[in-house]
Amino acid sequence: MNEDLKYDTFRYFLECYFNPSANYEELETIVKEFNLTEKSKYRQNLQQELEQILQLDNWDDIQEFVRKHAMRKMNSDRLNWFIRTILYNLNQS
């Protein structure tokens, strides 16, 4: 994995909001909770990081990042859906 991959806010979201006890069906609610409880700066950082991930299109590194920080194994299609769902719901507030 690329050690330069930081994505601190995405890591925070995975570790504190979408932790192993969360279900995929709860993702929309989890993002709404993030929107309600986190400062605008962190919401913007998460959005920028996720948009960058989509632009880089480097799913192998992101899969490893998610496996490490969320303890979940996602294929590239599931991961793409996951990131787009978070982005969509971030913008619904």
C-alpha cells in the first residue's frame, strides 16, 4: 500500500462512524450523523478526500486503506458505491 496515502478525515470517518459494528444499510444515517455532529471544516475535508479518491481511481490502495481502517474487505464496485453514497449524503445537508 502507498504509505503516502493519508486521507485523515476519511480514516476518522471509517474508524469512528463506519466502524465494524455499523451495517451498510445504516450508511445514509451514519453520514447524516457525521453532518450533524462534525464541524464544516471536517465535512469539507471528507468531501475533498473522497472526490480525490474517485479522481485517482486507484482502487487497490483504497481497498487496503479501508481494510486497515474499517476492517472491511470491499471490491472496487462496492467501494465505488460506498464513496459515492457518502458524497451524495454529505451534500444533502
